[in-house]
Amino acid sequence: MVKIEITLKDEQGKKLGQLPSKEIEIGSYHLDEIEKSVEKLRKEMLPELTRYLLEEGQRQFTEEKKKRVG
């Protein structure tokens, strides 16, 4: 099995967050098996990654709005 971790960083390299690691079964490491495993992982993690980024964007927007008002 292979363990994959995704860490989100800003432009300066500061860590913003990390998604839970996922393990994928690749089998015999043939190209077609690797592509299938990566595609499956993408389908599993993309919604989670999108949700995290949207929540972070909303949080930053709210903070900026509070600074302008206050």
C-alpha cells in the first residue's frame, strides 16, 4: 500500500492545513493500475479538498469584512 498526504500551503510556504492521509492499493505498479488508483483517490479527495478551500476562503473573507467594519 501507498500512503498519500496532501498539505495545503500559502504563497510563503506557511502551512494552512492538511487533509487526512489516505492509503491506496497499487498492486504490481503497472502504469494502468497506478492511473486507476490515482483516479480513485482523486474522486475521494477532491470533494474534501474543495470543501476545505471554500471554508478557508469564507473564513478569510469574513475576517477582512470585520476589519473593514470595525
